[in-house]
Amino acid sequence: MTAVTSHVFGIRQFDRDARFLSIESPEFDFDSFDAIAESLLLAIDATVVEKESNADLHIWLIDFEGCRLLLKGEHYSGALWLEA
């Protein structure tokens, strides 16, 4: 498996009021989500607390600098985002 480097991630949209950060990322599907998400977490120095996968949505509870956030990925739309 090829590692994904952090320079492929960027901010697509930030909504402070909604506590939502949409992330630009490489394309992913259901099977490749874990590799993409783990590369993002490595780049921001965050850790996984819990993982949940549904038919089209991945939801990971992560710890980022002592804050619990949700990392979500929807492979049909290719959307990756963080929620507080």
C-alpha cells in the first residue's frame, strides 16, 4: 500500500458557527478510506478513539490535542470532513 503524504490535504470549507471543516483529500472508496483517514490523522497528529462504518459513511471519533472530534467520510460523494 502506498502512503498518502500530508500535502494532498487542504481546507475546502470552514464554518465556525456549524463547527464544521470540509477537507480536500485524495479520492477514496469504501475500501481505501482507512488509508486516507489514517494519513490525515498522522498529518495532524490525531489518534483514533473509535471507528464506525455504515454502507456509505465512515464515522471516526478522534482525539486532536485533547479535543474529541468526528472525522466523517462519505465515499459516494468523496466528502471528508471534521465536526466538533
